[in-house]
Amino acid sequence: MSDSPDIHQQAGERLSFEPKPRNLDAYVLGEKVRTIHYGLGAIGSGVVRALVEDPMMEIVGAIDPHPSKAGRDLGEVAGVGHPLGVTVSYDADRVLNDLYADVVVHCTGSSLTEVYPQIVTLVSSEKSVISSCEELSFPWHRYPEISEKIDQRAREHGVRVLGTGVNPGFVMDLMPLMAATVSRRVKSVHVTRVVDTSLRRIQLQRKTGAGLSVKGFEEGARGGGIGHVGLRESLFMLADTLGWQKLDEVKETLEPVTAKQKMTTDYFSVDRGSVVGLKQSVRGVIDDREVIRLDLEMSLGATDPRDTIEIDGTPPVRLTIPGGIHGDVATTSIIANCVPYMAQSRATGLLTMRDLPAAPYYARPRSRD
Amino acid sequence: MSDSPDIHQQAGERLSFEPKPRNLDAYVLGEKVRTIHYGLGAIGSGVVRALVEDPMMEIVGAIDPHPSKAGRDLGEVAGVGHPLGVTVSYDADRVLNDLYADVVVHCTGSSLTEVYPQIVTLVSSEKSVISSCEELSFPWHRYPEISEKIDQRAREHGVRVLGTGVNPGFVMDLMPLMAATVSRRVKSVHVTRVVDTSLRRIQLQRKTGAGLSVKGFEEGARGGGIGHVGLRESLFMLADTLGWQKLDEVKETLEPVTAKQKMTTDYFSVDRGSVVGLKQSVRGVIDDREVIRLDLEMSLGATDPRDTIEIDGTPPVRLTIPGGIHGDVATTSIIANCVPYMAQSRATGLLTMRDLPAAPYYARPRSRD
């Protein structure tokens, strides 16, 4: 408190300094991080475009069995704008056996039971895995056996596995957990994410039911294909981290948002009364008190798009991102940003975003040991 | 993408599950964390009040040489409302020699050169240290030798040292670094913090120059006592983490905010034209481009108090905390929240907030090794 701020002597100081060590893990220095890219849809291709400009990264392989992609140059498939000299292969086993790499960027699906065999193959080839699979973001509760197996296998092979993305992975789980660092006696967490899908990918618009009748939406919600995957994963990461292991009830609801008037987008023409998107919520209740509430609205022309986090604690924290974090761009950025940590950490096993340090993209320190 | 959301089967699920392992470090399980509290001013006492209610914590010792505190019961000195059975000692060496503890909560001052001998003594007694010392939050650039020595000594004794608080430590450094996780090609970071000090501690009001004439403010800014300590520490944490080790220029400015009309608070009566607070800024420049700008205003009756973070990147991120995070309460909460990590991590040496995982307060997992 008695410190002199010493302001005036500091004006115009010229600075150049060595990167400081990150203390938590000792990193390997100097070598480039070698990546293989498995799955070249919108997210997988976006990660390629994000990494290709990073001089610390070296893309060594690519896998996608789709006939429109296999056999072509990765730069072309991923929309980089120039060839990368890496041919997309349909044959995962061969790429994994033939190539040395630190990290596989895995973007093939949302369902953990579907992608589980791929994850096991990747880990068994002694490569760490960062995946956009929503259900992998915090799978311990919903898939305890698969989680245990992935964790075990990754430890055996000395590698790491992480599922991440903007949501789940950031807005509704990591960001409130970070914000809660300034608060004690946290009584509840409420996150609201409102996304205007009108300028987003057709896949997202379809996933939210745009263009369907209400009956078609309900059918899709039951049969699959309609709905966001990840709310429960976020809820469980919050509950587990905040010490709420005993939830009396977890309620999830999904309902259509309908057009108040005829709407037209690049992909859809929606009549009044038809579906423009969805509202999906999950709530965790203890002693009749809602301790966690996650509200997601994704619809064409949604008003006041935003991300809002409200933490009832000491002190309370209310945080808003007007406009909301852009979903696809942020997901590719997060995945690209986590690659250095995944390559260089000494941790092994199944990680979740709460296990990573702030700024996982920072990985250029000197080796310490 | 083909996953079924499976919504309807989840309504009303009852849950009870085991805490999941944090993967990054293996923690010791089951034992309480033992703390010693060194410095019982507003912050130090606040941390005692925050920890005393936590069943995982055990306060074993307290140090404060001030005659109004030494010899009295800690509960009384810290305003807990009941005695804690721990007597505040004036004799740091004796407490450190006599008592086993995991972590010392250290809240004695802002100046690293002043508190450095205390830190060395604490570390040498094989206790980890979490400190409110602002200059310890990222000391590598400004005090490279002291940083190296603390780091070295802490490693030798197998313990950790961390400086933290709401600012520096969170709002202007950790929070923008966290937010940048969703963004690539970050071109600049701009943080604004506006604090209305009218309801805050007299110490803070005095530190910001309230009640002084403009001449008195300038004198205080030169001679010490006026100004916020920590802007440069935050700037260096940002610059170092975001890869901006070559800053052409770092400019810091400090100016008074004056009363537009007569103002009266519990502690001050300020005439029109006299000082109600300060505006302090630090900027980091590369190639004539401002890559980091941190603006802090702290004044009586400041309008629109808030914390705002703007990241120019892909995607851009703009995040606002209307009202701003409450300084003192948040500082005590952050320190209390970091104690579990400081007690149980395996990392050794001088840490900074960027080295900790999100949710450092989460530390109740099963031991894994």
C-alpha cells in the first residue's frame, strides 16, 4: 500500500524481453507441433485454416473418407487457398501408422458412442486427441464406462484427450467456472445464450428445426437430428466443479420457436407459424432450488443475440457478451488454441477444459527441467 | 451431428455422482488444508472470514505485529464474530517454525522489494505462499532478479508462490487471456475498469487522491502513495502470453479526476475543482500500433462503473461486467479460492495466475496415482 507508483519514469520505456516460463508443466521447446486432421467438415476445415498460418505448427496428415475429399490436396479441401502438399486419405489406420504426429484434430461427430472407436484408435497410435465431439466435453457422468476406458487407454499410451468447442466447452461451462473464481458461496449459475442463426451454416439452421412444421419439429426432437448436443455436459461440468454432486433433479426441455411472420433466408422460406429455431434449457435442482440453469435459443432472426452469465455469490457476477461469441469461428479458434497445450503438456488421460490453464495457446516457454 | 438429443427421457432424472478427477495434477485427498494468515488488514481479514466457513480448511496460525492485533484472538481481529482459538502473533519466525501448514496467506503490502524478505522466509519454512502483493502478480519483467530468486528458492523447498487479486490478477490480465481462448490472430486487447469509490474503504479513496488539491495529487503521484499498483504487471502478463515480447514502447499516465461540484462522502468533503479520484492508463505499442491498452478510473461517484474487455481478433470478443467486479470482496474471494490449488498442486516455483487451471477452487478429486 505504501508503494510508489513511480509513474513518470516509465513513460516511453522501450522493452524487449524473453518469454517467461509457464510454470505448471515443463514444455518441450523449439520443435514444431505436428498435427493430423481427421474429419474435414466445416469445423475440421476451419481448424486447418487457423493452424496453417501458425509458424509453430506443421500439418503432416489428413483423413476423411468422404469421396468428395479423399485423394485431394488438404489445402484445396479445407479452403486454404493453396495446396499444402498433404493428400487427404480415406485410410485412418495407414495415416496413423505411417506418420509421426503430436496431436490429431478430430472433427467427425457429436455422439461419443459413435466416435468412441475412432478415439481409441487415435490414442492407441500414441497421438493426443483434441475433438469437437460435444459429448466428449464432459463425458464422465453420461458415459462413465467409455470415459474410464478412454482415460485409461490415454494414460497407458502417455497421451491426452480433450473435447472442446464454443458450446459445450466454453460459453456455458468454462466461462462461468472462470468467472466464479472471484466469488465465494456460489448459490446458483445461470447462463443464457441467444444465437441468431440467419447468417449461419445450413447445417446449424437444420439442426435447430428451421423450416419444419411444429409437428415435424416434435418428430425430429424425438427421433434425432433436432436439438443442441452439450447442455447436459456443460451442466455436469459446472455441478461437478462447484461441488454439487447431489442434484435432486436434472430437467431438460426443448421447444420450437415459430415465425411470427413469413421469413426468408438463403436456405429457407418459413411460413408464419412454422419453425424458425429452438429453445432448449437444462436445469439442475437441489432442495427445490435451481442451482444451475442453462438457456439456449437458436433461431432465425433471434432478437438481442448475446451470452450472459449470472453468478449468485459473494460478490455476485454478471457478465455479458453483446452479440454473443460467434459459434463456428470460435469453435475453430478454441480447438486451434488448445493444440499447443495438447502437444506439450505432461498430463495424460481424458482431460476436460477445466483442467487446462488459462491461455492454453501460450506454449513457447523455455524448458525448465 | 447425427446424435439424438434424447431429451424427453431425461426429464426428472435424479442424480448423485462421485466427484470426477481433475486431471492436470494429482491431488492429495481427504486432508484438510492448513493455513497461516500473515497480515490482517482489510484483505487479510477478509480472507480469514472467507475460509473460516469452509470445512476443508483449518486455520492454524496468524501473524501481525501491529500492537492493535498481536496477542488477540484471530476471530476477533478478523471480524469473524466468534473466537477461533488462534492467537495473533507478532513473531513470524516462531509461528513458521512451530506450526505445520500448507499455505500462508500473505497480505502485508503492494511493493515487492518491501515484502520480498517475508516471502523468502515463508518459502524457506517450506510453506506455499499466496499473496495480495500487487507487484508479485507478474514480477518477471520489472524485478527479474527477485523473481528468479523466489522461483529458485520455492523450487528448492518444493513449494509454490502466487501473487493475485482482482486487479492485478483477474480483471485486466487473466480475464482477457481467458477470453482470448476463443479468438485467433489477436491484434489488440483493451480493458477498461471504472470503479465508483464512494462506497469503498477510506484507504482506497486516499490511494486515489480523494480530497487533495490538484497540486497535492501531483505531489503524491511523484512521491508515492497516490496511484494504483499493478497496471504494468497486467500489461506484461498479457504481452508475454500473447507473444508480444518486443514492445516498442510502454507508456503509463496518471491524472486526477476533479469534482464538478462539491461532493461529500463518509470520509471526505471535496470542493468543486478538487480531486475525487484518478485516471491511470498503460499502453503497449508495437510499430506505432497500440496492442495493449489498460484504462483504470477510480473516483468518487464515477459514472457507469464497469469492467469491459475488447479483443480485436478472429472472432472479436467484447465482454462487459456492468457495475464492475467489487474490488475488495473479489480479491478476498480469489485468494480464498486459490488456496486449495496452492495447497495441493505439484507445481513448484513462482506461479502467476495464467499458470493455474480454470476453477482453482476445485480440489476435491480422488487421488489418481
